[in-house]
Amino acid sequence: MHASPKWIVALLATLSVSLATLLAPTAQQRSEKRGTDGFLKIMLGDGRRLFAKHFFTKADIYFHSGYYPSIFDQANQANQKAITHADEDDHHDGKEDHDAHHHEDHDADHEEGMDFVKEPRDWIERFGRNFTINQHTHLAEGKQREMLPWLRIAAEMDPQMVTTYTTASYWLRKEKNRVGEARQFLLEGLRNNPKSDELLFELGSLYYNDMADTNRARNVMTSALSAWFARPSQSKTNNEAISLLGRIAVNLARIERDSGNYVEAIRYFELGKTVSPTPEGIQAQIDQLRQNTFSNDVQNIRK
Amino acid sequence: MNTVWAISTVVIKELYRRKDFYVLLVLTTLLTLAAGSMSFFNENTIVRALKEICLLLIWISSLIIGITTAARQIPSEKENRTIFPLLAKPVTRWQVVLGKFLGCWLACGITLIVFYVFFGILVGAREHTLPVAAFAKLMWMQWVALGVVVALALLGSVVLSAPGPNATLCFIVVLGVTFVGPHLGKVSVGLTEPAGTLLYSIYFLIPHLEWYDLRDIFINDQILPGNAACFMATFYAAAYATLLLVLTWARFRRQNLNT
């Protein structure tokens, strides 16, 4: 008996559909269990974090238009810095505030690290300068989008690297005015890092500054503040953590001030003042608010 | 010169008879197009990352083609015993070395033209500009560097009998020279003697192939090196290629071809 090819094709089609309906739910369950990073996790393991860091650096290299120190330059700089610091320490009488040396602004430090091109030591290095990037420029207005692919890939590689989300959202908001995409990316970051105070702060800042959604901004900023206080005590003392607390407090204070809740605003400004490097400026805002509160009270009494 | 040219044309014919080039071209095209089809934050005007990926693939492909083609030339002639009729023409061993080098180098050039045409189409489609002069400089410098690489692989093919280890060694040397070589001078400063002097000497001895890699300058929209610098670099590479070819010939002319 010879079966018609049409029947064979029909039989195979039926079989494939049956098999698909049988296997699809199982595959879906497995992928849900593994999460979105399942494939990369299996393929690269913890090595994906190294790749994530590499891609994040790649974005930074783009920002500096290719003018970036190699690992050898960075090692040289670190050595020279260590020597300079040792020399400075020798000149100190031991009573000075050594912490001041460590309270350097991150960006300024980063830019300082870009001063890695020294006088060439030989003709090879001198001639080689013709074929390398020797001018420190930053990506021009509107060109910052070129960094985004590497940041996206870095986030795929290491979803727990919070800096990737905050950096990408910053550029999307500030340079590209793509608030929707920035919000989506931050929400994705929060799904992967639900307790991150930095991400909550960024999201709150986005709601407040770019979407003028005060209610959501307040809720998210309050969550950021709670998340900050829920940090382990040893991670509250570093400069970045202290700076973050200050920014959260000041932003919350501004939200409350804009909503007319001056008492709450003063409370948050007071908190911000305790960690701010410029408490005088915050104090001026507190004084202004106290005056407003007093005026309001007087108006209420008159009514 | 006719003899050298005749030998080199055989090598070029081998390039389009073998599948290596086509496979690499298809792979480069597919990977670049796949990368280009990806959308990041609904932004379709991003082009630098795509240029970088495409140029990286072009560099990898051209290195594979250059090294593998050069590494197998003399060993395969010996293995197939076609070296005997070739040398009986009469053709001198220097002509064989020169012909093989010229063939491999021209084959690399043809490969680069095809790859850069694809790259040009890609950049033109994305950026709506076609910087032909920049492309020519980029391609020329890469081709010059490949000349040194091909000469190195030819030298390896007369020192090592099998093409596999030679190709592997060449890849390691080329990658090391390109990525670590430029920093040996800096590293040598922090070392104790005699390691410092030894490293600094190596730094002067190795060919500085990193000069020919202009990808970063091109991708980041920086100014490409001037013609004078490119000419000097070409002269430098020619000197190294000549030295390597002379060494190849010196080894090859004393070699017993029956073993």
C-alpha cells in the first residue's frame, strides 16, 4: 500500500503541532524558572560580569571619543598616584585631615585619570602617536546615543550592575529626552534589583523632574529612603552612600515643598543638611521655608 | 619577475577555489547584519557600534585568510611533491618565496577590497556618507600590516613543518605584538635589571603592528594620520617584511625538501 505524499505531509504537520502543544508549556515553565538571563548564565556563568564591565567601559570609551587609558596606563597612573600620596604624607605633620584626600568628587577623579598621555620616551612612542587618539574630547551633543548599545548589552550580561541602568537612563533623559525608554529601563533594573536605593532614586527623580508626577515621585523617593536605611551599616559610611542619602533627602524635600508640605520639606532638608558638603545652602532653604510656614500660619489665623 | 608573478597568480587562484574566503565573508556579513538589525531603546541611528563590530570582523577575517594561506603554501608544495617540478622549471628558491609572498599579499588585498565594499555599503546606508579617502587609508594600512603578517607566516612555514602549529603561533605572535607590544616600553620601566632592558629591547625589535590598526580613530570620528606618517609606516612595514622574507629564503635555500 502506497500512502499519498499529501497524507504524509498532513500526518507530519499534525505530529509537529501535537508535539509543539505538548512541549511549549514545559519550555515556558523552564524559561520562567530560569529568568531572562538564563541563556547567558548557562553559557558564560559568572564570567558574564567581566563582559558586562568590559561593555560598560566600552560605553565610557565612546563618551571620551576613544581617548582612554589602557590597563598599562592605568597601572602606571596608580603607581604614580601611590608615590605622590606617599610624598604628600611625608610632608604632613600628622594632624591634618587625611579624609579630605579621599573626599574627591568621582567625576573630577575620572577626568583626572584621563591625563595619562606623557612625553614620549623614544621614537617608536613618538611616531606611534600619529596612529592613536591624542585629543581628549567628549561625544558631541546628540551623539551620546552611540553609548547606548554597550550599556544595553552590559545590562543583559549583568542585570545586577546597577550603574548600567542609572547611566543609560541619565543619557536617555538628559541628552536624548527619551523619558519613556529611560523609565522602562529603570523599571527593568528594579525588577532585577528590587532593593536598590540608587535605582529608586533615579526613578523618583525621573518622575519628579521629567514627568512632573509628584505623587509617584514622592512614593518612589520614600521607598528609596527606606531602602537606603535598610542597607547594611557598613555600606552606609562610604562617600557614595552618603552622597546618595543627601540627594534623596533634598529631592524629597523639594517634592514636599512643591506640594506645600513645608513641615515635611523642612524635615527632609534637615536630614540632607547632615550629610551635605554645603550645609549653608540647605540651611538657607530651610530658613526660607520656615518663613513661608510662618506667613501661612499668620494668614490662617487672619482667616 | 614573470616567474614571481606566475607563482603569485597560482596563490590568488587558490584563494577563490577554496571556501575559506566565502565562509568568512558570509559570516562577517551575517553577523554585521544581525548586529545592525538590533534596536537599542528604539534608536535606529546608532552606527558606531555597528562600524566597530564590522571592522573587527574584517580584521579577524583578513588575519585568518592571510595567516592560513601563507602558512600552508610551502608545506603543501612539499607534501604534494609539486615543489620539485616547480624548482626544475628552473625557478630559484628566492623566486618561490617572493612569489608565494606576493600571491598571499595580493590575495589579502582582494579580500580586503571585497570586505571594504561591504563595509562601505553598510556605512553609506546608515550614515548617508561615504568617506572614500578614509576607507582607502584604513584599508591600505591594514593591507600593509598584513604584508608583515604574511611574511611572518611564510617564515614560520619553513621553520615548522605543519601549517597548523605555524598558524596558531602566528596568531599568538600577531595578537601579542598588536595588543601588548606597544606597552612593553612602559612595563619595562618598573622592572628590575636585566628584565627591564630585555623587555625594552624586545619592544624595539618587534614590528609595531598597532600603528596600522586605525579602527579606533575612524570609529570615534577622529582625524586619521597624515599621508607622510602613513608613508613612513609603510616603509617601516616593508623593511620588516623584507627582513622576514630574507630569513625565510635563508632557511628555505638550505632545506632538504625530501624530509
